[in-house]
Amino acid sequence: MSKELQISDLSIGDGKAVVKGALITTQYRGTLADGTVFDSSYERGKPFQCVIGSGRVIKGWDLGLIGMKVGGKRSLFVPSHLAYGERQIGAHIAPHSDLYFEIELLEVLTRDD
């Protein structure tokens, strides 16, 4: 398995693009290599907000969402060293787990807004 971040756009949005420092609103589903869903904002019924490029989310998100546009859908393959590395996270994410995400970008807010 590749140890590089893999980004594929499932659909390209036509809204504002994600830049470092932007507050973004997303809906996403995270799965393990075997297809087990370990996290889903859809299931929680509430979009997820985070600031990109500030180290508040895993490195794979900080790198993988830059340039994505509002209205778009993107899938990310995040190798473990860009995810949680050696840490065990909750009941589902074992150390050295590669993660897969499908992310829908709902909103991008930057300091200019």
C-alpha cells in the first residue's frame, strides 16, 4: 500500500477554495482499510467544522483539502503517518492505521469574509 497521501476529486465544486487558515464546514465519512466506518458526521447529523493548516486536524486533512472548492466532494487516502501514526484512537483506529475519507465541502470562511 502506498504511503503517500492520495487525493481524488469525486466532483469539483464551483465555490470558494480552501486555503491555509480557512474555517471549513464539511460532511464526511471515515473508514478503515476493511471498510469499517470509524467516524461519520452524517451519522451524527451535524456538519464538522475545523480550521485547515493549523494542526487541529490530522495532517492528511491539512494537506489534502487545500484547493478543494465549496460544493465539491473529495476522497482522501491518508497513510498512517499523516493520520494518527502510532496512537490508538478510540475502539476502532489501531496504531499505524491508514484511513480513508469521503469529504463534502459545504462552506469556506476566511479572514476576508
